[in-house]
Amino acid sequence: MPAADIRAATPAASETTHATHAADVEETLELRLPFEYLDALADERPATGGEDLLDHVGEWGPVVTPAGVFQLAPVSVERDLTLVTRWMNDPAVEAFWELAGPEAVVEEHLRHQLHGDGRSVPCLGLMEGTPMSYWEIYRADLDELARHAPARPHDTGLHLLVGDASDRGRGLGSVLLRAVADLVLDHRPACARVLAEPDLRNTSSIAAFLNAGFVFCAEVDLPTKRAALMVRDRTLRHLL
């Protein structure tokens, strides 16, 4: 993980930083939300019927990255279905997303989020105005993940698909993950941690999260996969 501030520290300062980091991770792993809390929060509703559970993702605005100006735009099924379906049918993507097939398969997946309880928002990632990635920004504390791994109130999760093969394998994923994690922390003041749970087999994805300042915390058995629990903690944001 690139961390210029840590590498530049004196040995004593470095040891202190790593000790503090280890303590933070240990504390993180010990905290688990009770199922009663999860069930109660699941009754909350999105902006169309009550509170917005993700603080208006569509209004977060653009951010400047080393690759260009990037912005999240909530998915429109009518506008974006064909594009997202094409990305999901890429063999390298299908192995982990399992949404290959006709447009109806992806449409059902998108509409489940768009017309659900608001705990997940599907988005396109626009680089200089051009769609180039698919995202799901979700409330990790209200997700199935929270039943299998420690979670804190307002933990926010990320799923990422880089659309075109030409954009993969050159460090762009790490740039995007860092940018979106920063957007979450900037616009969700109640959120102390950004989480992700890539498949353990997806080593390139795990490497991208590490290079984006996330920390590997544990292996987690989820209903559909064995995952790497990746965490970017607000308190370590400017160190990693």
C-alpha cells in the first residue's frame, strides 16, 4: 500500500503509527451490530418515501483525480441498461458478478435496487463525462454483509466494475476507489468506515483496494463467496 507519510516517518514514529493502526483494526473487528438493530434499520425508507439512507449520492458532484474529472451518476434503466448489460457479459466480469445474459437479467438487478428500500444505489462512473464504470454504493450496516462480518452504524460499502478491458490493469481502479471512498467520507459525515468485500479469488481487485488506502481485515464467508473484508477508516484516511 503506498503511504508516503508512513514511509517518511522516523522509526519510532512509524512504530507508533503501526501500533495505533493495529489497535484500530482490532477494535474494528470486535464490534458487531446485533441483528435486532439490522432488522430495525431495514424498515427505513429512501428519499422517495422517507429518509435518504445514503445522503443523496446523485448530488455529490465531480471530483478531480489523476485520471481526470470523475463523477457518480445514479443509473437510469432506460438510458443505461444496454451499456451495463454489455459490461456484465464480459467473461472477466461475469466470473465475479454473475449477471451475464440478456438485458432482463441486469434490469431485474438494477430495478431491485432502484425500487427497493434505498440501502443500495447503482451508479455509473463518468470520467470526463464518459461512462466507464459501474458502481453500487450501499449501506454495509444494512446489508447481508453485516450478518457475517463486524459492522458499525452507517458503514458504507462499495462494489466496482471497470467497464472496458482497456481501462483495467493500469492502476485506474485504485484511483477510482480512492476517489469514491473520499466522496463517501466527505458527503456522509456519519460514516466512519468505507467497506468492500471482493471475492478472494479476485486478486487484482484486492490489490486495487490495497493501493487505494484500504486495509485487509479478515476473510469472510458470505452466502455466494469467500471474500476479503477491506476497510478504509476515516481516522487513517490521510495516512494510507
